[in-house]
Amino acid sequence: MQTSTASRLERRGRLKRLVGAVITAALLVCAGVAVGVSSAPPAQALSGSSFNAGNIISDSTFYDAGAISADQAQAFLNAQEPTCRASNGQPCLKNFSQATPSLAATRYCSAYSGSANESAAQLIVKVGQACNINPQVLLVMLEKEQGLVSSSSPTAYMYNAALGFLCTDSAPCDPAYAGFFNQIYSAARQFQIYTQNSTSWSYQPGRVNNILYNPSVSCGSAPVYIQNQATANLYIYTPYQPNAAALANLYGTGDSCSAYGNRNFWVLFSTWFGDPTGGSLLSPGFENGSSAGWFSSNGDVNRVVYRDPAGAQAGSYYMASNTPVSGRADSQDVQRPVAVGDQVTATVWLKSAFPKPFNGTVALWGLDGATEVASTNFSVGNTWQQITVKLPIRQSPHSTIRLDIYMASTDGTLNIDSAALAFGTAPPLQNMLSYPSFEGGAWGLWQPGNGFVNRAVYQDPSIAESGSSYAAMNTTVADRSLAQQIPVTLKQGDRYSFSMWLRSSDPNQQVTGMLALWGLSPSGSTNSVTPFTVGQAWQKITVTYDASDLSVTQLKPEIYENTVNTTLWLDNGILSKNLTTAGGFENNSSTNWTAGNGSINFAVYSQSQTGIVPKFGSYFAATNTQTANSSLAQSISRTPLVGEDFTAEVWVRSADPTKTFTGILALWGLGGTTENASVPFTVGADWTLVRVDLPITNADHDTLKLEIYEMSTNSTLYVDGAQVY
């Protein structure tokens, strides 16, 4: 709780802070939901022995203003307090909203654009962005100070003194700073005041500071070497460190000399968002001139740590490195167990010491198992640039994670600062198939399905549909097949699509067959099939399976060949789940469908209402517009991986059998660098399938968007069977 007078905000002096509240074990059990790219280990994994009084949070984490979006913050708040009683006349934080003022830019925060009504999540994120403070820090502070995040019955005082800024236990808050928005904005701004006037405060990074255990001087103190500005900020705001008793009981009380504020900050941040200090990297920001933990790979490199607060990306230090031999690296190993389905994210700030660009690669390795690696190439100029690498763990558990910063340039120097690791959950794989493209000559789970077939894998990039490998099969008996079986748990409404690129090896002989997708259960099986006839050009054949039997435990994609003594080539298969909601509009549902561009009319009808036969099921949608290029759209929260290939498809027809309807089907990858694919269509009175493929080439998308643009005006389009897979 911050109790200094306003006149002292920008002058030297330690701001007083009352002892923080104790974190209850129940709170931490409920607080395991992750937001953004970080995900905490289980709360019980935390140990007081891991608390570093000189490095509570890294600069790169503290100042990461883009760590989460408003939607992610809202989802986090929803998860923390799912059952809100609100018995004190105030809404829970997840439901709180207020009008916010517009504020001009200052040297500490950029301009803030106010609103007549902003949710708590929205204003927390906007303030964080304006003042360059991680919104996760503000969320943790709200819990540390008033318990607002987890409270099911908050009081007016809790909102009025949300961050304890210029409030005391014996007097009301300064009216100029009271109220939820004022508290959030003022505290975030104050952190920048500490940062930009670092030498004006008693607690400073890069030196030893004597820090009390408790407001009672008789409880003693201990010297702490504060490693970074972010940790100094916490001590200026809350000037006590936890004693041994407080650290021995992380989720309860210590003794009469214990203080809990900075301990609670560390525990809450670790539990909610992951390690605040950089994922257990040693010397992530090289503060105190230390490069401990870093070593050379592939041969020796030159490295030196400089103290230059004006030149560092954050804090006061950075490391400079160069090499006479291309391909050598600055490296660090972190002992941290990760499992299949986890994801490790590395970030590091780099710049060239000279105007000439410096080139290299940042790589992240999973070791002590089936080795896995992800990498990002870089070419940086003489301004700081953040490089990110994400390693989804797919093959095996690992106990060691290695971060490598490879240097390709040999005629320059690379400056390095603010490295961090974050541990979370990997995005789901789009493709459920084992070795879908037969790369490396591998079959994976592919095997003969309905009797023996001859099969082989060939490597020839000039023939393969993608990559360098493709498979070949032939049979002397019609209807023999190639298949694999994949465990699955189905839910009502699930739809899966299986696609395979096929072609005949003989330019003079077509090959016929069927693509099938089976649902296998202990009581029997169901399937969907698509017949095919392919010639000498690659064709993508797709079959879709709707989950009607929820006892199905396996999906079986299968390619049947009816033509005998002719070889069928196969490549680039995909088995994936439909990502759209209400794609068939069954049960009169239009969930998640909205106007995308411009203004449209939109409704869902049934066959019994209209006499019109839908393409699938009993319902279909109708849409029209008076403005060309307006659209019907659905956005899907998804983090696709580079190299994945998503397909959007929809069945459409003109409502007027005497007219055609013209439009465009588009699929967008949003977030990061936008990319899209589109295909025009003109349809008449018959249901027609329109399909577009989007290969993902850019990282950092967080949304896929299916969009149907309507070019015809004052005419109605019927829509059914929409999918993204």
C-alpha cells in the first residue's frame, strides 16, 4: 500500500508500504489458469528456496506491455472467480466496468483514449500499453493489494483503493487517486517514474541495498543485491523482503516478523503466469555485470558485459558477443522437465553494435529425449529487436532446455539483453495423421487396411505434391486399401475431415477408388466415403465424418483403390477437426456468426419452415446485403503453426432459381503478419461446394477467420456445411 504524499512522487525517498496480506492455499489452488504465452508449473512445485530477493521479476517480463490482450485478460478473470456472489453491492472484477477519461501523453505514459464504458480487463490492458507495464503485473498487484481478482464479494473500498496507491489503513485514499481507474493508471505511471528516475530512489538496481524484513526495525534486515529495475520497483512500492519463516510457508503465515507483499507477488505471478524471472535462465539481463550460466557452443566466442543504462534494452547492463567463425553460439541450459503437449517460448532482445546488420539464428532445443528443435533466423540493425522462438514438445519428454544464439556474421558484434523462457501449453496440432506426407521415407501408422497392397515411399521433389517424398500403392485385387487408426474422444457436433492428394502414376490410365473415414467403436463402425477418379495431375480428395456415435474411440482414414495393376500416388494427407461453430446451423444455431465487413441481413431457417432442402441436416442460413463486398464471417481462436495448411469450405446456392449469386470465400490468418487466401464463386439454384486453402507461412497468428463476401446485392444466398479444418 503506497502512502507517500503526492509532492514526493518524483523526489528521492522510499515510499512506505504496509505489510501485504497472506495468500491462502485455497486461492492458489484456484489460480492455475494461464494467460498469454506463459503457463505456470503446478503451485505445489514452488519452493521458498527458489525465491531470489534480488531478482523477483525480470525487466523483460515487467515491461512486456503486450503480454496479454483484453480478451485474454477477461478470460483469465472469468476463470478466477466463476461463482460471483457480489453480496456487498459491488460487481466482481470480471463484471466491473466504468467510464474512463482521456489523458494526454506524458514523459511516463502515452496518451490514453477514454471510453464511456470499459471493462476492468480492457482498462488494465490499455493502461499497461499506455505506460509500458505488463498487464499481468497489474493483475497480480490487484490480488496482492486487495484480493480483487479472486474476491466473490468485493467492497467499494477494495475498488477505491485497488492498488493501495496513496492510501493508508488509517485514512481514506487521496481523492485525486481514489477509484479503480485512477489507482491502476497512477500505479502504472508510478512504476515508470521509478524506472526513469532510478537514481532518485533508495532502492536501485546494480548495487547492494539493505532491506527490512518488517516495518518493525527490531525484526532486522539483510543486504540484497537488486539485479534489475523491475525488482527495484517492487521494493520501492513495498519496501520489505520475506524472512525465512515466510518463505518456509509460502501459502500461509510465517512469524511475527514476517512480511508478505513481495513474496505474495512472486507466488501469485509464478502460479498464474509462469516464472517471472525469465524461466530460470541465469543472468537473463546480465545485471551486476554477470554472464553466469552462459557458455560457448561450436567453439569459443568472445563475450563481455557492459554497464550502460542508456544503451541497455532494460536495466543497466547488456552482453556483447562476436566470433571469427560463423555458426558459433552463446548458449545456456535450463534444467526444467517438460512433457509432450507443452511448449517452451524463448525471447531475447538483440541488436548490432554497428550500423551494419548482424545475422544469426536463435534456437531452442529439447534435450535428454528424442531431440527436438525450433529456430528463428534474425538480421538485426543497431536498434533493439525482440526475437521469439516457440518449441512445441511433440515427440518425447525432456529434462533440459537449451537456448542457443548462433552468430552467422563474423565482421561485427552482437549485443544481447533481456533473455527469457516461458513454459506453457502447445497449440493443438492441426493434422492428426502420422507421417501425412511420408517424409524421410517413413510410414508411421500407415498399414494395409482391407487386405494386402504393394506400397513404397519415393523421394523426388519434382513429383511430390509437397516436400520431397510421396507414397505409391497398387493392388491386384480391387478395393484393397491403405489406412491408419487414431485414438479420439468425440463430442456431440464434432466433424472431422480427411483429405489426401492423389494422382495416377500412368498418364494414360486413370485410377478410381474411395476415400473413407471410419468411426470405430466397441459396438461397431460408421463411415463416410467420397469416390474419386484421378489422372496424371494431383487432386485433393476430401471426405467428412460427422460424430453421431459418441462411443467411437478411433478414427480410421482409409484410401481404397478399385483400379488394379495401376499405381496410385499419395501425398500431403490431412485429418483434422472442424473448427467452426454451428457450421451447419443445426438446432437453429448461429453461434459465433457475425457481419464481417459492412452490413448484412442474416437468418437461420429449417426445412419444415421453408420446404427448402438443406445440404446437410435440417437447417441452413440465408444472407443478403444492399452493399457489395459486405460479408458473413466467423472468427476462430487458434494458434496455427508455420507449415500447417488450413482449408475453409462452405456449401452455397442462390435462393432465386432464376438468378446466380456471386461472392468470394476467404480464409484469414490474423494476429502477427496477416495472410489470407480467397476464391471467387458464382452459384445458381443447386448446392455448390466452394473451398479455399490457406498455407500458414507467418508465425504469431492467434485467429483464423472464415469470411463469405457477398458481391451480389438485393439477392439472397443460402449457406450450409461451413467448415475450417
